[in-house]
Amino acid sequence: MLSWRNIKPKSFVDAMSMLYFMVMVHSAYLYGEIAIVPWLKETYSVGTSKMIMYQIFALFLYLNVMGNVYKIIETNTSSVGKMLPTLLKPGWTFCYACEANSPPRSFHCMTCNKCILKRDHHCMFTSQCIGHSNYRFYFWLVFYGWCGTMFCAIMTVPYVLNLLDGFSIWKIPYFILPLFCFVLQYISFFTAISSFITLLSVVFSCALVALLFWHCSHIYKGQTTFESSHRIYDYDLGWKENIVQSFGTKWYLTWICPWINSPLPSDGIEFQTKANYENSKDQ
């Protein structure tokens, strides 16, 4: 269960990012229900069966985004509560902030003030570090975030064009600077909000697809962000095993729902290296 200690933002930047993220996710979903659905029925005479499919798909995206956010925040991916050796093992480091030994692939996060197992990065939109135990949820959050923004853009672009009575080169500022145009009274407040949601959907869909390919590359090579930037390939066990290492033994089901149990092969402290994995296959 979540506690305020988990949810509480770790910094001012995290707080503003979380607030912005939550407002935009819920606003986009409600906007679709309040504005897009009636417009589809009225303009295109969309039948009941197609509207039900629309509702199911939109709800599926929304629940997966929020569900993965919940699991990212709920899941402990730090070394807190782990039995760590008192003697410094080969490949381990000593963390002077935690005053404890830190296993390989772990790093101390100054924002979370903890050592994170197999640390990838700190996500300011959830105010949590992404590491060994919650990386799966972060990846699907990015994936469904991209699906949601693409879906929102596809639905809202024709709707906004309808509000503006078609497209022309002179109306481009209404898309790029909608709030500014509203202040100058060129468009209504509702049109400005609609254009703003459309603009954010297009921008974030482009950003998220780039981020998605970035992390797909890491998963394929069995790397974290740090290992990728430093060209470390010690934990590359082959793309099939790398997927299992990131998503667990039931990796093929993890896309459906964040609550599907998929145990990870590693405990986050000891990891199989490429050399050991290849030797075990040869024996």
C-alpha cells in the first residue's frame, strides 16, 4: 500500500513535474469524454459498438498509465531493508551517504537519498528512482504514455480544425501559441484549451517515442543508462535473456496489466555476468 512517505515529492522540481503530469493525464481523459465523444457521435454518426470500443481502449490506456505510476511509487527498488555484507566484495563500492556497502550496478541518488539497486535514473514525474524492481513499470508507463498521446493527437487534431473552421497558414499560431492568441482575443478560451491539449499531445508523442526506442535499446543490450553511456556490456546475456532480466519470467504478459506477477531472476544485488552466463551454457 502507498503511504504519504512514498507519494511525497522529493524536491520542488519533482512536485511541479508530478502536478503537471497528473493534471495533464486526467485533463486529457476527461476532455475526450466531455468533448471528443459527443463530437464523434454528432459529426460522424459513430455507432454504439464503435463508441464502446473507443471507451474501452481509452480506459485501458488510462488505467495502464495510472496503474504503472502506482506500481513505480509503491515498489521499493532501493537497498533499504536488504541484507548487505559488512565486508566489501569485489565489484562493490562503499556508499558514504548510506554508510553501507553498495552492490554492483547500484548508485546513490541524491534526490531520494538512497542507494538504488540497478539504478537507471530518477524520474521526476513520479518522484521515484527507476531501478531493478520497478523498471518494468516505467517502461510500460512510457509505452502507454506514447499510445495515449498519439491517440489523443489523432482524435483532437480534426476536432480543433473543426473549431477553427479549417486549416490555413494564418491559423498556425492558434496551434503553436493558443493561450497567447486567447489573451489577444483571437480565439475563445475553449478553443485555446483544445489547441493546447492537441499541441502537448503531438509534442509528447514525439518525445515519448524517442524515449521508448532509447530504452528498447538498453533492454536489448542488457544495460542501464549509466552502462550505455559508459559502453559497459558486462551484463548482456543475449536479447531474449535480457528481456527476462528486465520484465521477469512472465514478460509476455506484463503489457496487459501492472498487477500481473512476473518474478525477476535477480534479487537486485547479485547479477549474472556475460562471462558467467556463456560459461554455464558451454558446460
